[in-house]
Amino acid sequence: MSLESEGMSVVDHLTELRKRIIYVLLVFLAGLVGGLFCARPIYNYLISADIAQGFVLHAFSFWDGIGMYMKIAMTVSLVLSIPFIVYQLWAFISPGLRPEERTATLRYVPYVFILFVLGVAFAYYVIFPMALSFTISITRSMGLEETYGIAQYFSFMFSLVIPLAILFELPLLVMFLTKLRILNPLRLRKMRRYAYFALVFIAVVITPPDFISDFLVTIPLLVLYEFSVFLSSIVYRKQLTADAEREARYSKT
């Protein structure tokens, strides 16, 4: 292959990447517009929840209301765009995959949406109430007068919900990389200590600065990692079985 043809292939590669990114941005913007229409009912639902009933939320700036609506709209757009983003990623890398790998990885796309929604539900209904209750109890034990802003309330919520929902994709990512033979359960078990350290670090970074929030996020992440190892072992055993059957067929011929 000549240098010129290699240069053309690189240009074509970058052109394809740009096209995929434009598609993703267009879908995200469309989801953002739709999210703005959904922002009001979602806001009413979040405010009417039992956990929010004990607060009188205030606006400390003229932009708090608009900012809250935009955060809700962006979250809705992200949820709706996740499957499309993953599909575009698959479409970009699929030419470099074997036919069986291309078919197998395409099956993962719907589960990306399912895991993300499960992560949102788990973070909002389990982690967020526990973290909020703990921080409120500390505030009240110090005898401080509570005055909460709408922006602070939703920022606290989204800082827990969105990162944890994204991290819920970890098992699917591990299965995908195992399918491509980049990872395997043996390697995952060897790097367990480093993975635990990385997950604890991530939990500390994405959560509010208190021990309980860090702990409540760390435990699910460690469970997700072990579940990922389990799923990787299933995929790896199937690969070994398929390799053995293929070698047996070749040896007979």
C-alpha cells in the first residue's frame, strides 16, 4: 500500500468519525428540545416525591429556574441518546471486526439503554435518599438553619445520579471487550486490586464530600465489577469452547 493510499484511508477514517459525531450531536440536540417539553412534568414529579416534601426550595439567582430546566432536559436527552451513541460507535468500529464479532456486539446496543435506566433508578431511589438524609442529619445536628436553593438540590441529585448511571454500563463494557478478546476473567482477577482502587477513587470524585455518600457509591461499583468478572467468565468459556470445536474440525480435515 502506498503512502498516498494510506493517507487517503486516514482521511476517510477521520471523515467517517466526523460524520458519526455530527449524527450524535443532532440527535442529542433533538433530545434536548424534547427534554425541554418534558422538563415541567419531570420537575413536578421530582418535587412531589416524599424525599423533597420536607424542603422549601429557593432561587438564589435569576438563572436558577432556567438552569434547573436545562439540567433536566440534558438528562432526558442523554437517556434517549445513549443507544444511538453506542450504535454510532459500533458503526464506526464495525468495519474492523469479523462478521461474528459485528453481529455479537450489535446485540449489546439495547442493553446499554436498559442498564443506564437501571442505574438512574438505583441512584435516585436508593443512593440519593440515603446520601441526602445523612447530609441533612449532620446539618441539623450542628444546629444550622436550613435554607436550600433549587440549584443546589438538583446539582446534588444529578452529581450522584448521572455518574452512577454511566458506571452501570461497566458490565456491558467488560463483556464487549471480552468478546473482542481484549479482556478476559483471568486478567480482570489479576487487576482486581487496581480496579478496586480506581473505583473507590471514582466514587470519591463523583460524590459529595462526605464518607457516607462515598461508601454508598463504592459498594455498588465493587459489586458491578465482580458481576462484570462473572459475565466475562461466561463469554470467555464460550470462546474457549468455540475455539476447541474449531480446532477439532480443522484437525479432522
